Amino acid sequence: MKTIKVFLASSEELEQDRRNFGYLVDELNSHYSKRGVKIELLMWERFDSAYNGKRKQDEYNEQIITCDIFIALFYKKAGLYTREEIDCALDEFKKTKRPKIFFYMKNLEKGEQETPDLIKFEEDYFHSLHHYPCRYSSYEGMKSLFMQELENFIYDESKDSFDK
């Protein structure tokens, strides 16, 4: 069985979206297991919280460099640790062309505003990378974005294995 490791990064403000993403992966695993594919979701809530002699963020970063897909979710803010995780994913991508990196931004509700740290993040990353996020408004939108990218990833992986 082929395992696809997905790391999900975001601030605590998107707790429900993170939980929904976990449900989505569970749902997809029941479908994809019939095709010989398993999705392993890595997010800080699923890591052991015991102290092991190193900083927890370093443990997360070690997992990021082993992932196939890295997704960062944003809403109103960009947390310091999320930025660190993105930097780790970008550094690894520059070396190995992995993980595939996706930015998903939840649309703001009327009257809501992005925090200055998110605005700075957008300037530092999106503008300098010349890459912009996928936008979603609801769970269904996020689900649709991920399912499309997952299908593309699985197709590309199977194509690559046939080409070799």
C-alpha cells in the first residue's frame, strides 16, 4: 500500500477546519484504501505531547521534511510557528522538490480583517514566491480543493512509476 504523508499547518484560530480536515482524511482513507493508497495526516494535535529532550516544534519540522504534501491554512492571522513550518517545507522543497506545498486561505466574513502579521506574511511569501493561495469559504470548498490536488498527486505518482 502506498502511503501519502500530508502535514497540515495552521494557527489555533482554524481549529474546526483542522478537525474537519482530519474527518476528510478519514473519509478519503476508506475510499482510497481500495486503490492501495493510504493518507497519513500529520498535525500537531496528533503528536505525542511527552517531552523527549527537544523542542516540540523541531519534532514537527522533522516530520515536515518527510511529507509528500504540505498544506498551510490561513484565516485572519499567520502564526510564528506556522511560518517556521512553511520555511521548513520550502527549504526541503528547494533541495528535493518535495513536499508539494499548498496555501489555503479561508475567506473573511463581512467586517473581518486580516491581522498585520498575515498582511506581512502575504508580502514576505506570496509576493516574493509569485505564488498565491487557493481560497475557500466552507468545509466543502476546502474538501474540493484538497481532493483535486490529491487526485493530481496520485496520478503524477503513478505516472512517474510507469515512466521509470
